[in-house]
Amino acid sequence: MATIGSLGDIVFSVSRSQIKTFDGMRWESSAQYASHNRHLKDELLEFVGSPADKISFSMTLSVYLGVDPMTEITKLLAAERAGKILRLVIGNKAYGKNKWVITSLSKELERFDNKGNLLLAKVNVSLTAYAGR
């Protein structure tokens, strides 16, 4: 099994029997400026800080790829609802200056079997950087 990375205890991996990874990762950062009007001059911008970075990605969770979608969704929901602070690691690199929290999960439950078991789900995960005090 090749481990690609992790978000806390949620491991992204690929093996002959299982594919549990992510797609379309997007990392957003920005800067905040205050604008000061001046008489007969151009406005003056003052750097006041940086808002928290954001990362988003999607995951396809499928029994056909060796993953129990509901188990993985439950792990993500537990981390989100507990406000768990997580480290995001891909390869051997930790992403961001700080750790992350899950701020939003969007779940598309796409396929069920004849007994109501979830077979395929797509999950969009949104993270926000968590800066401690």
C-alpha cells in the first residue's frame, strides 16, 4: 500500500485492493488592506494582516474501490463536529503554517444497493487554517 498523505487520522492511500485519495485540491490565501482616503491624493493602502488560508478538495468513496463510504464519511463528520485540529500532510510535506479544521462537508450519496447500503459517495471537504492563540 502506498500512503499518499493524511488529514489527521484520515489516511489517503492507494493499493491493489483500495483507492482512497483526493482530487482537485485548491489552496486559497489572501491579504487584507485598510484603505485610507487622503485629501487630493491617491488613497493609501495599509497592510493589516492575512485571513486564514483555505483548502478544499473532493474525494470519491466507493466500495468498488475497496472503501466503505459511510465509514469514511463518519470519520470526517466526527472530526468536523468535534472541532478537531488536524495536520494535512501530502507526501512528506505538511501543508500550511498551522494545522487545519474541517469547516464544511458536502456529501453526494450517489449509489445504494438493494438493502440501502451506500456504495458510492462524493465528498467535498473544506478546511480552514487554525492559528492557535
